[in-house]
Amino acid sequence: MEGTPIDLQKGIEECKQTSGAKFFDPNNPIFPEEDFWLSVEGDKFNFVLHVEEGSDGLMHTIRK
């Protein structure tokens, strides 16, 4: 988004050990592993979904 390279593999490994661990738990089928891998595919779209709080106090998604 900012034109700076990211270490996607490092981020994937960190996520697998933290909040993404639920996707690798066979006892938690509501979070299929395939969803994790779809969510970390890079350079798939030419836009970003940015979430920010509006003046109404609600969160709004804006395509940038």
C-alpha cells in the first residue's frame, strides 16, 4: 500500500502462532485452514479496504 516491501512469510509465521492458530486446530472446524491461506495471499487486488471510525461512532470500510 505504501510501496514498501514487507516480509510476508515472517508475518504468516507470526500469525500462525498467535491469532491465526485457530485455523490449524482440527477441533475448531468453523475456521478452516484454507481460509487462512486465502487471507494471506499478497498482491491479489489493486486496492485496500481501510476501516476507520466515523463521526457516528461506527466503523466504516472504505475502498482505497
